[in-house]
Amino acid sequence: MDHSYYRDKISAYSDGALEHQERELIRRHLEECADCRRLLERLKHLSAVIEESSGLENEEYFEENKL
């Protein structure tokens, strides 16, 4: 299976930025795919590190730093 579609959407899924239908599609894929679950966990960890080290919420950090 080609996971590139799912990998491209996991960040948006983690951020809650997907529409309901696409969010459900990714959620179902994550139930079956350990590789994509690991990617999601790494993204969540990275977000937590950014938030912790900057003292800002993710959105505030990226807005302030124009990322």
C-alpha cells in the first residue's frame, strides 16, 4: 500500500484541521497502520517539545516565527 497520501495528511489530522470525512479516513488507516501511528506519535512529541521549550502554544509559536 502507498502510504504517501496518509503521511501527507497526518500533520493536519494531528492539528484537527481535516474535515470529518477525511479525518475518519485517516483515523481508520491509523487503526491498521503501525508506521503511520508512529509518525503521528513523533509529530505529537515534536509539538509538545516546541510548546514546552517556547512557552507558547503551537499556533502562537509558528505565527510568531512565521513558520
